[in-house]
Amino acid sequence: MNYEFQVGEETTTVHLERTGDGFKIGVGDATFSLKAEQIHPGTFVLLAGHRSIMAHAVKGDGVWHVSVDGRAYDLRLPGTEDHGGDSGDDGPRLVDGVLQTPMPGRVVAVEVKENDRVEAGQVLIIIESMKMQNSIVSPVSGRIVKVHKETGELASFGDPLVELEEEDPAGDA
Amino acid sequence: MRKLLVANRGEIAVRILRGAREMGWGTVAVYSEADSSSLHVQVADEAVCIGAPEPAASYLNMDAILQAAKETGAGALHPGYGFLAENAQLASRCLDAGITFVGPSPSAISTMGNKVAARDIMGRAGVPIVPGTQGKDQSVAALVAEAQSIKPPLLVKAAGGGGGKGMRVVKDHAGLAAAIREAQQESGSAFGDSTVYVEKFLEEPRHIEFQILADQAGKTVHLFERECSIQRRHQKIIEETPSTAVSPQLRARMGEAAVAAAKAVGYINAGTVEFLLDRDGSFYFLEMNTRLQVEHPVTELIAGLDLVHWQLRIANGEGLSFDQKDLVQKGHSIEARIYAEDPAHGFRPSMGKILLLREPDGPGIRVDSGIYEGYEVSPYYDPILAKLIVWGENRETASRRIIQALDQYIILGIRPNIPFLRDVVAHPAFAAGETTTDFLPLHFPDWGREAKKTPPEAFLAAALGEALGRVNIGSLSATEAPNPWDTVGSWEIGSGL
């Protein structure tokens, strides 16, 4: 049986095959043989030769949250949305000109209005989350087409914050 | 039987409620609409909803909290830390309503809450304060003359200041006049107030605080120091006791100063006197926290006392049953604060459901937690989830133990700061005891920015999860993709804390 997981942009195929008393597992080009037991939902004891590995894995929203030797990793199933787990991308997402809320919280300041020209890196909105003020900056230079949130409003993950029209990099405009 | 209302939430409310139950007290939790299934509600005998999720509507809502005390007949109130813990008005309203406030008097709270007044009182009580100018005459010549007696390096600081604006550090008195002129100009344009002070500048100071206990008869002792120098943006993340920088002689002097500071304001109950410790062994009063501290467990582990039990006894009018000379430090204790902050992404808040939780255990390991498997971390409150506290015979044992325990601490579903904490306590500079306030900027300026490779074992565990998950659930065919919430949800039932 093959399984596919995505980390960032990269997709890895994992081949899993039951053998007599364990599993044969191929990850990319490497193959491992091991015994594996799920001793509690989400908790696995892996025995590879004499090596004992404690691993935990739970799935939520199409993402496998995995812990191996005290380090955590997020592995997405193909076709699910990247919530910025391991992708290294920690800015707000701009999808079809719409800037999405990167973290849930309350909008405490809206620094721009419709038709404003903004520079990449300019603060657009401040969201308070867990008593911390988080500045949401523009990922591009351009013009504000629409502001979706008002001061005081709650914002959930992925909510549209503002619509941006990116400046033509060639400078024709 | 006495009944205690805890006006707080999270791990500290859980810890205090459990402590009160151990003393045989009745317990009342208060909770916001976002917290109805929180752990502190679960551990209390009674629970009262005090309002909407926003702190202003609930945990800062004195009317609702006092009403809850009245409705449940709670005769005592413990404020925890944060929220209303250092609000003199709550203490005085409790007094008026005939409710025992578990903490100091309203006047002690308000005196210590005013930095200028506190500094004056400490100076008069003989507690060392950072040498500095009064600054009544703002002419450059007068400030330079006033600063002559202060040993350099010197810090020029704007009175209205913040964010480093209007601040200058000078190595000697020769550069002072120019620095004062610059700072006055800068603060004038930044804050509309050009008033500046000159203070002694402490290079790489340590943050050392002393735990105080004082009973109603005025008997005051200290329970030694805690070193809290490792901070990220003024937020403590690792605390320990004893401090590697405090010798027995220095401990005795600082402890005496801490007791004098508490006595100067007629302090009752548990409190903490914070000092800055310079490299030359001079120490200066910073402030007094008039409440139970987040990091109180490290003191409990080395002193062998339960601070919450003693807070309740003192509030109940009991005297301290021991003297300063009876108190000894045994072994070493370290605490790491578990925050819902994703260290790989600039410590941004990490919210959501905790899908899996495994807390470390074993000899010398204590977890003070406010979470459980299935708990939903909300955006409304402080990101602290839990505290991991270890005890060891000595610092090296305690350090090894906390590394091991952090490896065992598994929280999945959100991204806590655990891997960062582990790297901090495993750093050679931590092992060497070089814990100063610039530890993190010095050794971890850019943690987590490098791309982290996912090991094959992680893919393996996820693949096994897909495969075994389906096998175990049974009712689903191999081709039908299970809804993750169906499977995870059913697993959580009865899985305990």
C-alpha cells in the first residue's frame, strides 16, 4: 500500500507492506524493516533491529501531526491546505489577491483603507492573539482594493483581511 | 469549612484549587464563556460563569467575580497571577465585602505598584537601588554634575521613554554631556517630553528574585533566590534555584535586603522581591511582585514547602511555624514554561485542539498543567499552557533531567515551544551557568530559521497511522477515507488526562 505525504512543496511516497511479524517500509529510495505496534491510539512502538523508537501520530484536518524522539513534524495529505506547519512560510497568505488571516484573534487596528498604495512589508492590520499584538504586513507592493475587517472584529484562520492589487513589476502602470 | 474562590484560569487556577482541596477547603472556580470545559472548572467543587471570553468581561470583571463569591458563599479569594492579582482595588473590595483576600493589603499592593514610590521607600529602608540622578534640573551641566558620583558605564534614559528611544549608553563621564544632549533631543521629538535621567548601566545583569513569606504578626522570612535571567522579550522561559551566581554570603545579604523590602511596606503573605545582579556582585532592587509567581514551584521543590498551603494558612491567621534558620535549600530545581508559541515561526501564537498529549513522568518531575488531550487552545488568553519543573541532587542532574523530560513531553495538534526550550537547556552556556539576561539574543539569535528535514521515522509513523488506524477502527472499509474528526474524536473519549 502506498501513501503520499507533503511537507512544504515536496511530496514523499511511503510504501507500506505487511511482512510475517512486521512491516517493510519504503520512504523515498530507502527501505526499512521493523516491527510496529500501536499501543494506544496515536502512540507507536517501533522496533528496528535493536533500536526502539517511540513515535506519536495523530491526524487532524488532513494533516498528520507526528512526534519522533521529542521533535514534532507536520505531514499533509495531498490535496489539503498548507497551514504553514513545516513549510517555513510564516507570513500571511495571499490567494488570488486576497490576504488571509494567518492566526485567529481580534483585529485591534486597521492601518489602511481602500485605494491606499502600500509597500511590501508595510503594516496593514494588527491582530491581537494570546495577548500579543501581531502586525500583518503586506507581502507585495500595490493598491488596497477592499478592506474586509474592522477594528474590534474577530478574525478566524483563513478569513479574508484585505484585497490587494499587486503593482505591475514592469512599472507600466 | 472554609471556601476559596480562585479568580483565575489555566494552570495556576488548577494548582491553587488543588492546593485548597488538599487543605480541606471548599473550592469555587470562575470561568468565561470560552472556558466552560477548562481544567480549572473540572477540578473545582463549584464553578460560576462570569462573562464573555474577553478578559475585560470576565477575569477582569470585579463585579462578576465578587458576585460569584457571594452566590457561592466563598469566604476567601485567591487572585493567582496576572489578571487582577496586583489590583489594589480588588483587595480592598474584598475587604469591604468581608472576603479574605489571599495576598497582601491593598496599600502594600498599590505602594509596590508605583515604581517611583517603591524606589523611594526602598532607598529609605536601606535596600540598594540602582544609583541615578533625581533630574530636577534638566540643564546638561547640572545632570553631568549630579551623575559624577555614579560609577560608569552610565545609561541616559528618557523619562517618558520606551522602545530604546532617547536612550544612550556611555562608557565614561567624558562622553556624558553629548549623550544627554542627544537623548534630550530624541525624547523631545519622540515623546514630547525631553526629561532624561542618568543611571548606572548594568552590563549583562542577572535577574535574581527572592521568595518572601510573611505572616499577619509580621514574621517575615525568605525562601532563597530564583534565577530568572533567561527571558525572551521580557518573558521568562527558564527559571532555576539556586542561582550559579549567588554565593552563600551574597545570598545572606540579598535575603536580608528582600526581607527588609517586604517589611518596609508591612507585607503579608507570599511575595517576590526582584533584584538586578551586576557582574561585580552589586545588586539593586527592581520591583516587588505582590502575588504568587509563575515560577514558585522551583522554590517549593528545594525548600520542601507548599507555598499555596502557606498562603491559605497565613490568610487564615496562622503564624509561620518556622524561622529563617530552619530553612535550608536541598538540591537544585529548574522550571521550563510551556507556551503555545510556535518557535519555528517566530513564536507566533499557536492555537487549536490538542490532539495528543503525553506528559513526562519519573523521579523528580512535576508538571503543573492547565491542559488535557482534546483541550482547545483559544486566542483570548496568555499563551502559557503548563510548566515543567524538575528536581535533582545538583544542577547537572537537574539539567539532564529536564532535557530528558522535555524529550518525553509530547503535545500534538498545536506547536508549543518545547523544542526551543530543549535546545536552550541543552546549550553548553546553560550547562556552564552563564545565564544572563542576554542569553537568548547571544546564543539563539535566529532559532528555527534553518529548514528542518523530516526524518524517515516521521513518514513511517504517519503511514502506520493511516494503515493501523483503519485496521483498528474496523467498521471502515480500506478504501473509505475516514473522517479524521470521527476517528480522533472517538479515541479521545476516556483517554484521560
